[in-house]
Amino acid sequence: MSAPALAALGVYGGTAWTIRSWATCPLGNDASNNIGLQMMMPVVWLCMTLLLLPFPLTLRRRTLRGGQPLLWLVLLVVVVALTLLYRLGMGWPDHPPGGPCVESYPLFPFTGGTGL
């Protein structure tokens, strides 16, 4: 039950970080009122939830010395890692010297392709 909630927090945090990073770019994700990112959030949430689900199921089958606190710690570390991976996949705007930002954000995380 905790995996979907933690995934939602991770996706929200990664998306907010992306929006803030691209706010100065005229062709960034703020050009369309963040519609692309908002529509992508459920897909990223589903992917992150599916990646998180095996951890509590596996850790509950094995008795660990840390018990429930260790399970939460593992889940938090995995959520932070997935959020950082999501944010890194979205890239940063390129501000050439003496000119405005000319790149767009990736169409989908981790693809490397831009929306231009």
C-alpha cells in the first residue's frame, strides 16, 4: 500500500523540480503550461509504482533484523533514486552565451530526444 503513495510523492517532486529547472527557457515545459509533463505524470507514476512493488513483497517474506523501519528505509532510498533518475532523464536547458535557451525538454524521460 505504501508503494503507490511513495511513487506519487517521487513523481510529484521530480516533476516540480523539472518545471522549476526549465522555467527560464522560452521553449521549455512552461511554454505549454506544463501540459506535456502533467499528462506524463500518470505514466511515470505507474512505472515507478511497478518498480517499487517488488521491494515490500520481497522484504516481507524475509525476516530482517530491522523489521518495519528497515522496509521503510529501503523504500525511501529506492524512491529517491528513482526520482533522481526521472529528473536526470528530463535534462536541463541549454543557455548559450549571449543567447536565449534554444532547446526543448525531452519528449519522454530517458529517451534523450527533444521536442524540437
